[in-house]
Amino acid sequence: QVQLVESGGGLVPPGGSLRLACVASRRTFSPYAMGWFRQAPGKERVFVAAIDWSASRTYYADSLKGRFTISRDNSKNSVYLQMNSLKPEDTAVYYCAAAMASGLLTTPPLYDYWGQGTQVTVSS
């Protein structure tokens, strides 16, 4: 089974930036896609961004496109999320996920593996 480990979360003031990283601890790793989701306290887990592993096609939540950028490094089995112009409403636990089969990239049921999450807090 694949283990995903996120890093890069922390406390950042409004308007600041963070870069999250997710590494799959497996030598042979060929997912269909990897994505980022986030969950604020008392809220549902929602889609943030995803990337097709083979073609590098990217997908974003409409409200986040332009501020967030997802990228990958196949050689490192890693996916990244660059977050700019952060707002307090971005505060959440951010989860990395890997999908091994094709489907709806914006929905959690597609994803087979999940990391433990990394806390992002945007506050002054």
C-alpha cells in the first residue's frame, strides 16, 4: 500500500504564501492522478486541486484558480501545492491524495490513498 506524507503547513499571515509537499513512500508508483483537498473545522472535505500524472493536466476549484498552483515531480513521487495570497478562509487541514483509477478528480471517492494532513492557519 502507498503511504503519503504531507509537509509544509504552518502559520502564515494574510497575504502570505506556503508551499505544501506530498511524497509517496513507494518505489513503484504510477497513479492516475494526485490531488489536494482541505477540510475546515465543522466543514466537509472539499476539492482544491488535482493533476493528471501522465499528461500533467491540472484541475482547480474555481474559487482558487489563480492563487493556487499544483505541480508534480514524477522522479520524486511528489506533488506540490503552491498557495499564494492566502486568506483566513483558507485555514484548514490540507490532505494529499492519490487515485489509482480514472474518475471524477474533484470527488474524494476517487482517491485510494490519503495522507494524514497538514495544518494551514492563516492569521495575523
